[in-house]
Amino acid sequence: MYTVYVLYSASHNKIYIGYTANIENRLLAHNHPNNNGWTKSFQPWKMIYSEEFETKSESLKREKQLKSAKGRNFIWQTLIS
């Protein structure tokens, strides 16, 4: 099972879109103090949306849709208001 997820940093008004096979561990990694990736600068992150898929290819397709202008508009208009 794969999960496509949207994280939101209220303190920086930023979103992050990703996919993973283990959503609990991934969210912990995004918020971990030793995280050295892009998301470290915008901690703390809160998961505001997720969808589950059977295959990796399905999840990658949906992640790509959400990262498009139309997908980001859906996130900002529907999930963050």
C-alpha cells in the first residue's frame, strides 16, 4: 500500500506533497530535528490530506497530479481556507 500525502506548515504557510509506503515513519522523518532536507526549514508539519493506492505507479501518478497547478489550486482552495 502506498500513500500520497499533503503536509502543511502553518507557521510558514507552505505545503509539501509526497508519497510513501509508510506514512507514519515519513511524517516523523519530516518533523525530526535531524532532518536535513528541504522540509526542515518549515517544521512543524501537519498532514492535512492523504490518499491510499495499491501500487507505486498509481501513487506516483496522483502525486504528479497534485503537484500540478490544478492540483495545488485544489489543495489551497479546498484544504487550506
